[in-house]
Amino acid sequence: MADLSVVFAGMHFPNPFMLASAPPTRTAEMIKRAFAAGWGGAVTKSIALDPAKDLQPRLQPLHHGKRKIGMENVELTTQLTVEEWQQEIADVKDAYPDRPLWASIMDAPVEGNWQRLAEAMSDAGADALELNVSCPHGMPSKGMGAFIGQDADLTGKVVSWVKKVAQVPVVVKLTPNVADIAFVAQAAMNNGADALCTVNTVSGLIGVDLDTLTPMPSIGGVSTYGGYSGPGIKPIALRCVAQIAKATDLPVSGLGGLNTWRDAVEFMAVGASTVQMCTAVMWQGYGIIENMVQGLNDYLETKGFGDLRPLIGAALPKIVEFPEMPLAPRVRASVDDTCNGCMLCITSCADGGFQAITGIKGEVVTIDGEMCDGCGLCAMVCPLGSITMVPR
């Protein structure tokens, strides 16, 4: 097998797959079951000085047809106290001393509070501190979470406070709900962060019940903005990971929309050394780690990579600013004889493209190569894959 181990901020992981700070890491018992299943590391549910009281219900899915493509949550921090989490962390470390366990901590911008949390979790045996300055719901109204992470100066201050007392690596979890995540990442780096993590959930409103005209999830007849997660946020997360990987020289733990080993490969290609998962685990369970590990191993062997090093950051040099993109005409659409004449491409090209496709229902369509502008819309909507983009 390929070597899937990775060293991240001085910590050795047997594989790059981590459980994100979320419901699947709510207790020591849950984390230990995940480690027994094969997960390489985990981040505790976010720990605050005051345990949270959660709303009921607090989860709402987003469907495309019958398929879930995302989920909104309005869940807050852990329901356990700091002292209880010290015992939970010690329990996990006794059972799995070789698996990195990060403690997620959060508070308002009060130096003493952050330092108290940092010292308590370090004393309990946490291998790193993940600073949650990114939760988009519930916490910002208390001056916590994204309230801090959306302000680069405030983010830098919190990092500097924790670094004064931290005896373990400090990882800063960044929010995608900002205009320039690279700017915030640099502030964290300049104030001593050892590593970065992104993305937390995207602020959103999942939908409205058309029968009652109540936003969802409905909690006593009202709702609020929540954190959107799942496959739907993957493009945002990939962009954020790439941006902070390019803007800093710190190791990056990537998360946001990972559902398969292929997703993990993409995150590592744009700069992530470890990847974290939450929503996929909530939907499918800890057992998905088996396919994640096997799929990644098979991919590395197929590529001839003995370990993860050739993969991490491999795509970054190919991500450029728009003015650097080649704008000369390069491709056009081409159709093969598997086309069944369903006419979807004709409609799309006529109403959203360059009117380059003609045909009769049930027969192979005709594409005018001169009129085609190479946008790729027809290939996107073709249900059979009969249309491809070819060099001009």
C-alpha cells in the first residue's frame, strides 16, 4: 500500500482523514469509536466556558430531487463543561495516544477567557488547539465565532493571546463569509498561528415551507440564519483552501463539502495536508473511512505516488488570476453517434449559448463549428456524454 501518513504542524497522522469539530465529536466515546474505525485524527466539538443549550429541531436538509446536496444547522457549542471536556480528552488520549486530537475552543474577544480555555485543554492532553473564529450562527451575536473571524485585526489579537500560553500548535479555523479570506489568513500567520483550517459552514437560509410560509428549520414557528454544509459548499471550500495556501506558508487542513475520496484528493491538490469531514459522517456514519482510505490508496498507486507529498499542492501553480488566462479561441463542441436526439443541447444553446446546434428529434444533432463559441454548455447538459469539447 501507499504511505498515507502525513506530518501536520509537527503532528503525525496515520492518514489525512479527520473528523471536523461537529456532532460526530460530541463525546470521548464517539471519538474513540471513530478512531477504532480508522480515522486519522479528530477535532472536538467546540468548547466554550458556558455550555450551550441547543434549539430543537436544528437541522434541515436541502434536496435536489431525491438527493441531499446540503444541510443547514443552527447548533451551537458543546453541552459539556470545560472540566468535563478535560476528562473526555484525557480518556481519548489514554485509549489512542498515537491519534492527534485537537481541542476546538471559542469565546468572545476576551484575552483571559481564551487563555483559560487554551491552558485547560493543553493540560488535558490535547495535541493542538483549533481556534473557532468562524461559526456563522448564534455565536456572532455574542461577539464570538465569525464576529471575530470576519475582522483580520481581531483574529490576529486572539491568535496572539492564545500563543502566549499555548504549549501545543495553534490552528485557526477561518470563515468563508468574508470578502478576502487570504487577508485574514495572513493576519493569523503574522500573529503566530502554526496552521490554518477552512472552511467553516457558509451562512445561509435553507428554504421556506410553502404551506406555512415559515423559514426552515421551523422552531416554534420562527427560524434564523444557519450554517450551510455538505456537497453544495465544496467549490467555495476549494477556493478558500487554495487562496490561503497561496497566501501563506502554513499547513492547511481543508474541509467543506467532502463526501468521497475524490473530494479529498482535490482538497489536497489545492494545498490541504489533512482533510476534515462532518456532514458526510452525519449522513453515513464513521464507517465511510474504509472507502476513503482505500480509494486514496488506490489513486496514489495508479498515479505512481508512493506517498502524499507529490499530491499536496500539485494544482496550485495552475491556479492563476483571470488576466493571466489564455483568451484565444481554443475549443469547439463536437458530437458523436451516441446522440439520441433528445434536443436538450439545442434548447440550451439557443437560449443560453450561441445558436450553433440544430437537428430533428430522435436524430444526431448538427453542430456548426464556426458559430460555436466553445462555452461548454451543451456538453454540460447532454445526458449521454455524446458532446465533448475538442481543439479547434
